[in-house]
Amino acid sequence: MIEAAKTLDGWYSLHLFYAIDFTSLKLVEAEDREQMVTELKEYLTKLEANHEAKEGSYAFYNITGQKADLMLWMLRPEMKQLTALETEFNKLAISDYLIPTYSYVSVVELSNYLAGDSNEDPYQNPHVRSRLYPEIPRTEYVCFYPMDKRREGNDNWYMLEMDHRKELMRSHGMIGRSYAGKVKQFITGSVGFDDHEWGVTLFADDVLQFKKLVYEMRFDEVSARYGEFGEFFVGNILKQDDLSSLFEV
């Protein structure tokens, strides 16, 4: 049997995507819409308090295109906490005018492909902990996409020996590191949790960096030969002050 990669697992992750039903919102009185927005702001304020306390994190973005209008990404120590937060969100009055379009369940993950030799407990390493239990940045833009490793014929990632996979991932990782300071990347594992194997969430203040990074990685063997990609979602940050104008009709 081929040696499986070992993973370090951090906070559980839930990406939620919604379309806004503007047609129905037009039938709602302006005062009632404002009350809905106020309730939504109160929900986000609680998420922000959790984020500042470093007991979890979240991101709220306005998605471009017709796949969705909103993306809410939440991180928590336990998956059941994400379930409770999703339920609470679905009970908000504004949710009557939001149509779920996509969701993604996963957990923040680090593999041992790039790990060095050490006898220390990695969960006590400050650098490792900052990646497993991250503070989601507040950049202007976000990009999310799910992906798999190919399992077809001679292009079967899961039949490669560990040393070969490590070599490939080292080269792949060098491309990502060349974008340090331009793009912040989060990898979440979803094997057994969702339809794909990983989710990738990117943050940047220059949206064009997403295109440059993903395009460059396509020429690396890990992506070119073994990568399978799902849909891409991209959008800009939503601040509480933006919500009233967003839901205005």
C-alpha cells in the first residue's frame, strides 16, 4: 500500500454562498428591510467579537457573477459550532430573501509533504498554530475554489510513492511562496466531508494576483498533470456600512 500523507488539522471550516432574491425584496417595505439589515449586522458583530477573541474567524464577501451574491466563511474549533451558526443565520429575517447556491465543509489542513524532521509537538509550534487556527485577513478581494487530485490511469496521484509526491509538492509550494505579501492562501481538507478533496481560499488586495498565481501554478506538474478544479468564486469585501445599500431596492 502507498504511504498516505499525514495531516495536521485545525479549525473546522464552512463556506456558505447565497444569491439575493431582489425580486421578492422589492415587495418589502423600506423600514422592514432596514430592520432585517440591522439584525444581520448584529449577527456579524457577534462573529467579529469571536474573531477578535481569536476563538474562531470569519469573512463576508460580495461575490461577482451569477453563481452567488454573498460568501460567508466561518471557522470554529468544533464542526457542531458551525452547524449552530448556520442555523442561526438561516433564522435571520433576511435569509427569507437569500437563496443557497453552494456550500463547502472542510477543516484547515497542513500536510507532512513539506514538514522537516523534528521531534517537537507541531501543535505547540507558534508558526504551525498560526496556520491551523488562522485569523482571516480583511483584504479587498477573495477567491475560493475546490479541487481534487487526479486518479486516472498513469496520472494517479494516489499511486505515487511518498518521496516523489514530496518532491512535486516542494516545487509546487515554491510558486505559492513567490506570491508572499501579495496573496494569502488557506488550504482546507474535505475528504469525507464534501464532494471535493480540498478547498482553496485566497485573499489579496489586487484581484489580478489570483489570475497570475493560479495560471502560473497550472504549468507546474502537480496542477498540470494531477490537478482537477471545481468552480471558482471571486468577490470583494462586504463591510457593515455596505449592507444597507446592498439590500436597497
